[in-house]
Amino acid sequence: MKNKFFCLLMLATFLSSRISYGQNKVDTANAKVNDTAKAKIYKVAVFAPLYLDSVFTSVKLRNDKSIPKFIMPAVDFVQGAQIAFDTFALYNERVEAFIYDTKSYTQSLPWLIKNKLLDSLDLMIGSVKDIDFKQLADFARQKNIPFLSATYPNDGGITSNPFLGIINSTLKAHCEGIYSFILQNHGTDKIYLCKKSGVQEDKIAGYFKALNEQEGKPPLLNIQTINMDREVSPAFFKNKLDSTRKSVIIGGSLDESFAKNLADACYGLKKNISITLIGMPNWDGFKTFTKKDAYKDFPIHFTTPHYVEKDYYNSIITSEYNSRYKTKPSDMAYKGFQTAYYFTKLLLKYPDNFMAHLNDKPLTVFYDFNFRPVFIKPNIDTPDYFENKHLFVMRIINGEVLREW
């Protein structure tokens, strides 16, 4: 509670003391730029649902006994981004950064757009979703301003927008990543797709079917589907699986109770059958899998575009974050830093053709990106958007999360 209060107080003080125009500005531009050179100062904005008007009156908490947990991911993301922007100040980079609270009472996104306060931006970064995502994507397309969506794993129905980059891969991309992993590492194993009835589950099954049966060619993998509309036991699976072969089981649902039931059934057979269980990207958030005493020595796999290795750069960010905010950085803080640092550096290097250079490996800090143009309909020239397809395969085992591939 004390650490959260400190973080929020630091953020609120920072924002209220740095207002220049729009809502909030971090000026990291060189104050001594040679006037004769007239070097362009690049303007970068970060958008996140901070709810500061709901939580604070000026810099005082409205309720000093509780801090809404739901605002902390956005706070962490912004604070990670702030550290990134401050590194540009150290090297006198020509960057002016702005923080916008998408849940502001007085300066909402529609108000900012209507009053042309975002027109001069060179780059927009968002940890937003739903209507905020769509408004920013539409504005980016209208004004030809690159917009990088950092945390929303969805395209929101956006089409024909070559200025939109989706960093947090969509569910379809995760299915592509799982399929590629199986094809390269388990191509000769028995493969099963386990699912229950549901619209989302049917989509997942459809993604794997489309990947496996392309252009009328024979399937590359023999994927059998097992329907699980009721709770199943190890005995149920024992009759379905081939004990003489290694088995790969894909958990084709985002539902937590389904995931637990499937994991329980697989765990009960681990002594008799070699099973590799691969779940959906949200399975890492299920608490039942991260308990140290659960599923002993039985790994549960999932995919993610975000992985921070414990290396030199990690230690620097961790130390700086702890020094400022008196707590360890969360995954959202790392995402905020990586996104703000990498894409701002990219803007400085390629100001005139930014979207053509989204995969510049020398500029990355924690992990690489693999952006690819997405064409929802065939035979069109303009990408609907660009999506990061770079995924890691992780395993949860004995309460730890480790990289596998």
C-alpha cells in the first residue's frame, strides 16, 4: 500500500508540475539547441488510462485508505516510459514527450482531437483498449501519425491503417506461434487440440485448421480434436492418448476453469505418458499454475511477445525504478520502458519512413520485434495494420516462469 501510494504521489506531482500544453509534458529536448541549426524536436505522446481525476484532487488522494488496483498497470507503464524519456535528456536528444490520461474528465481524447492538441505529434504510444484504441487508431490514420499499441492484443476491427502497429500480438498470431513451435519441435508427436464449445474456442480451432490445411494441400500435422464440454479425468484422457507416443496437447480456450481441468487431467498421466501441454497466452495469469506446490515437475507452456531476461539492462532499469518509486518494476513498467525507448529511438533514426523500419534490432533493449504487414482481405496493396509476430514459448514449472523457445 505504501509503495503504491508513493508511486501515485510521484506521478501526480510530476504531472501537475510539468503542464505546458495538452495535459502533461516531459521536456527532454536539448535546451541549448543551436538556433541556427533549427533542428527539429520530435514530439512523442504516451496515452494510458490513469484515472488521475478520479483518484486525486490536485496532488492529494481523494481516499487515503485505498488505491484502486485497476489503475496500477497504467501507472507502471507510464513510469517505465518516463525513465526511457529521461535517458534521452541525458544525451540531449531532440525529443519532447507528453503523457495523456485517457480517462481525464476535462481533457478527454475526443476533446484533445477536436481542439487539435495532438496534430503536431510525431509518434503516439498507447497502453489503451476498446474505444480509446479505436479513437487513437482512427486519428493516426487521418493525420498519418504512427500509433503503436503496446498492450492491447486486438485489432479492434481496424482496417486499411498502415500507421497502426500492434505490439501485443493477437490471438491469431499466438496460434501461429504455437503451430510453428510444434511443427519445428514436435512434428512427429501425437497432437491433440482440446476445446470446449464457444465462439472464442471455435475461432482458435479455425486458426489451427487454416494453418494446417493451406491451399488444398494435405495437412502438415495430424491434429486430432478432443471436445471437453464437461469436466474430464485422467482416465478419460488415458483412453484418448497413445501411451507409446509422445503427446502434445493444445489447450484451445482462454477459460481458467477449462485450463485447470485440462492441466489436472494431464498431470494425472505424467508418469505413464509423455505430455507437452501448451495453453493460450493468458494462462500465465492463472494463479493456480504459479503456485510452487502445484503440478510438481510438470511444465505448462504458453506464448508471449514479452520476455525480460535478467541481464545488465534489466539490472539498470530495476535499480533506477526502485530508486525513484521504492518498488520493483512490474511487467508493465518494463513494457513502458521498452516501448518508449525503442520506438522513440526509431523515430529519431528514421523520421521520414518510420513504419518501414519497425524491426531495427540494434535499437532493441530487452527483446526483438518481428512486425509484419497484415492483409485481412486478399489482393489489396495497403496493409490493414502491422503486427508483432515475435513470440517466446515459456513454461511454468514449480512456480517459476522460464523461457523454452
